[in-house]
Amino acid sequence: MFELIACNLAMLSIAMIYYAWRDSRSKPRPNLNERVAYMLWVAAQKSA
């Protein structure tokens, strides 16, 4: 009985890790150039 529970928990853990990884990969992220341009724009706005 314990082996069955342990196997089910292992499969659940693997599925949760996979879905979390897949979700983090599917979210759009701004690229580095956009982030640097925004940082420079904010700095210019504060100095003006």
C-alpha cells in the first residue's frame, strides 16, 4: 500500500514540476533591449 502511495506522490510531483516549468516558459518576457531602453528612459525622465 505504501509503495502505491509513494509512486502516486512521485508522479504528482513530477507533473507539478513540469507544469510549473512549462508555465514559466510560456509567459512573454520583454527582451533585454526593451528593458535597457526603458531603464534609460526612466533615468532621463528623473533627471529632466
